[in-house]
Amino acid sequence: MKNRTCIALILAAATPLAFSAPNHGDPEFAKGRILVEPQAGLTIDEFAKDLKIHGAGKAYKLGQSNIHVIEVPHGSEKALANKLKHNPHYKFAELDERVEVSATTNDPYLGSEWHIAKMGVNTAWDKTQGAGITIAILDSGIDSSHPDFAGRLVAGYNSYDNNTNTADVCGHGTKAAGSAAAALNNGVGVAGVAGQARIMPVRIAYNNSGSCYAYFSTMASGVTWAADHGARVVNISYANVPTSSAVQSAANYLKGKGGLLFVSAGNYNRDEGFTPTDTMIAVSATDSADNRSSFSSYGAFVSLSAPGTGIYTTVMGGGYGAVNGTSFASPVAAGVAALVMSANPSLSADQVKSILFTTAVDLGTAGRDIYFGYGRVNAAAAIAKATGTVTSADTTRPTVAIAAPLGSSTVSGTVAVNINAADNVGVARVQLKVNSTIVATDSASPFSFAWDSKGVANGMATLTAIAYDAAGNMTSSSPVSVNVSNSTTTVVPTTDTTAPAVAITNPTNGGTVHGNVNVSVNASDNSGAAGISMSLYVDGALAISGSGSSLSYNWKPSNGSHTLKAVARDRAGNTSTSTVSVRK
């Protein structure tokens, strides 16, 4: 293949992220790497060219998401993140910030579980105790020998060291886990909010002289791993999480699989000024009198509040103690979400979130406010509403329209395609169709693509956007026709013996998948992408065919092992294949 740019795109979910030692800048961030997410449809070649221009190195893909950790020259992190942030080929680019836990000092005189009755959790327990739901605790690890976790832990992951060692290195994770789901009716210790839920330990942090720190990259990696391994509730009790585009993207990925991410508001007693987001539930802390805890941060980004003062919970070594912090308000709220999901498993993630918000005890000024969000979580009311909710069939179709490019415009190279899509419940995904081929799928708003126009012949091409909601209702946009005008290289077919290059870029080989999977195939050829035809086979059966440089397919796998095979053929008849094996 002539003049083809190459990049070491590491697609395996278990790829080490080569984390650097902590540094002491302001803000603190990892040296030698940044976080980016290419727009859906951006080809490997174009991704490689962009990174090569900016002197970047390897790109490590985080699990089955489209988030990448990019190696960059030391000292260039801020400049490169800023350049790529304004590049239309990318959804975001950001520094890999280092953040600390959102816990305050323990108070041994506050040891009581006042918060259980305050939220009506004991009433909720009459109907559900969280059975059947997995809560992932993304933290410093968990003390697996603690008696209140006996028989409750499922397999976990260490996204900091890239292994399965989930032992607690700071003690913080053990406390957070107990707040959410310490065992019920086991005759010892305390009772967590969702005491029959399963607990998934995901270590995202390291110990630095007694303090626990995590990076945005370890968080995003942990969220995607938890989503792919069946967690429906995920908790991160670290500062500044709502500011990370990477973690927001991972939260969208989780929500697409029916899960919700809870994060702590912080313990700085100030308005953090964070931009509100609907990708995660940010939780502030309250005390036993339903006042905002004196330490709790606040702001327009806060969507819910929960008890966070004097929370009696599990500690390392098999003991118990009282703790303060939004670090514990967040998993308390997460535990209530697990109760709601357990009480009515048919509820979507958005419906669970709506129930939590609409049943919360409205504190402060009427309606949502900067201190309490929609109010202090109310487990009894939430479960009553969840069990009384009949999930009637959603028959309302989404609305969708192509905002750019405009009809009859002339395009070339990689084209930014922007979509406006909305739904009464929520848009699950948007597909971009070029002529008769679905070239890319985007699962998070704002819906946008980087379309390789070289994948079609010069002349008029028709673009159509197809929007789906979680119920499977779909709508196709009005078609938009554009004039493709790319420079071409003539290759005599009889002399072309070079096979096209083809790769399945998602899912990654050897990985675990869960829920709907956006299968992405990418190809290039020395005689031009417009001459490529591709086919995707799932377990030997043809799933989809198309032409050009990219192909997308929405797949919902059954339990067990599966093999995906992509076949690419050029005009001269040369063929190549790419195969990945995954397991659900």
C-alpha cells in the first residue's frame, strides 16, 4: 500500500496505560499523555495523520469505548490538548488530571446509621434490598476479607496497574463500598443501603504518601470496564469528576448499557462552578437535620443530595467507623438507585434517574437548587414509585435532521457531519448512512461524525441520519445530497496486487461485551477507498455489507463466545480479513 500513514493504535482492552509518577503542577495532570475521543467514523489513517502532525505517539483505546489515551512529548500536553480540542475531528481533548478523594476526617463519636431511617431505607427494604444489581465501586480498592462483603464481591479490575489486584491501598474504597452495600442480616457490623446487591471492586487509584489519587484516564477506563462487565450502578468518590469530558463520555457509554454513574460533589465548601451535565449524577452531602453538610461543595452541577455526615460504615481490617464527606453521600445515593433497579428491573437508566429526582425531598429553595440539586434522596418514596410504575411501551419516534453539511454543498476529505436528534425519553444512537452504507454510529449527544468522503466516488452522494431510542423506535432524516470532489489517482487494475487493509476497530479482540455493541470496521487501499467493498460476519453469518472506508453495525450479542470477521475487497479482487473474538 503506497504512502499509507501508520499508527500504533493499541486496541486491546487490557493494554497498560503506562501511568507516570505524580507531579505537582496546578492543576496536577499526568505528564506525557492526554485524553481524546475521535468523532465517530474517523478512519485510522486520518487519526494517524492528525496525531503525527502534532508529534503524538501511541494511542491506547479504553476498553470497548472510543476514548483514547494518547502519548505526547513531555511539556506539550496543554498545547496539544488545546489544538485537538478545537479540531472538528474530535469530540474532546483534555489533560489527564490527577484528583484526590472527597473524604474528610473520621469522627469516632458519630457512629450511628441515622441516615438509613432518614431516607426511609428501612421501609424500602420491605420490598427490595438490591438483589440482582451490581454496584461498581471505582476507588482505592476494597478489603475483600471484610465480613460485611463475604460472598458479595464479583470479579473486579485494577485500571491503574492494569491487572486484577483490587486490594485497598488507602482504605477509602472499603468505606465507600460499605456505605452503598454492606451486607444485610448477616449478624455483624453495619447495613449498607443496598445490602443484597453485588459489589464490583475497580481500583482506579494509587497511594502517594498516605493520600489517594486517581486520574481521569483510570476513571474512564474503570467505568467502561464496569459497564462491559454488567455493572448497572457505578460510583466515583473523587474530586472534579464532572469536569472531565472523558469520564462524561464513559458515563454515556454506561448509560447506553442501562447504567448510571454517581459522583461526589467535593468537600471544599464552595461553589465549584462546574458546568451541569446529564451524563452523571453529582451528589452533595447533608447532615441529620437535612442541612447541607458544612464541608460539602455545591453548584449548578449538583443534581441530588444524600446523607454524608457521620456515616457509619466498613473500614479496612474488618472494623467499622463513622466518616464524613461527599465521598459517602455519593455511594449512599448510588445504593438507593440499586434498590430502584432491583425493585423494577424493566426501568431504563433515564427512568431510574427521573424517579430519584422526582421523589427526592425538596430542600432549600423550591425546585432544583445549587445546594441540594433536586433534593435529598428518599428511598421509601423512590421504591414506592418504582414498584407502581408500569413501563408502558414507548411508541414515540425520535426526531432527527442533518444540520451540516448543507445540501448541494461541495465536500472533500474528512467531512464534519452534525446531527440534531431528540426523543421524548432519550436518543440511544444515531447512524450515518452514505448512499446505501451505514458508515458510523454515535451513541452520545452532541451527535456528530467525521465522514471520510474518499470512500465514495466523486459526484453526488446522499447522506441520511437514522436515530433510534432505547425502545427501538427509529426515524430517518430527510436525505441531504452533497457533491464529493476529491483528487484521484488512477491505478491500472491489472497491476494492482496489493490487498486492502481492514480492521475491526470495535469491539477489541479478547474483550468482554455487554448490551448493545457498536461494531466498527475500517479499511483503506492503495487504489482508493471508493473501490472497497466490505462485509461483516457474526459467528459465520453475514450481518451487513457496504462500500467505502468504514462500516458500522449495531449488535446485541447473546451470552457466550463470539467471532466477528470483516472481509474487504478492492476493485482488482484483492481481499483481506480481520477477525476478533469476544465474550459476553
